[in-house]
Amino acid sequence: MPFINFMSSTAGRVLRIVAGIALIIAGLAAIQGTAGIIVAIVGLVPLLAGVFGVCFMAPLAGGSLRGGHPSA
């Protein structure tokens, strides 16, 4: 599963951080009202996952929640 392997890598971690920041900015600046707040809160999930090095999709492919490849 190349996508999950990518998301578990350092580049995927950076992508999660950037996507989280983009969602937060979009939610607070571009989208008004309650919907914007919800989008900003949803943006916290990939941001925090990237910051703490967690990949929620990796266990679906047999990998570790902490990203990377499955332990032997």
C-alpha cells in the first residue's frame, strides 16, 4: 500500500502538518461561522498527528500507529 507507506514516512508527516495548518487557516479565515470553526477543529487532527508522529492509517496496513513499517 504505497499511499500508507508514504503517509508513514517523514514526507507524509510533513504533509499532514501542512494540511492541518491549511485546514485551520481556511476554517478561521475563509469560512465564516460555525462551519469554519468545525473545519479548523478538524484541521487539528492531521496537525497534531504530524507533530506527534502518529499515522492513523498505518495500522490498516499492518504498520505501527507511530508510523514507519511494521515491527518484526
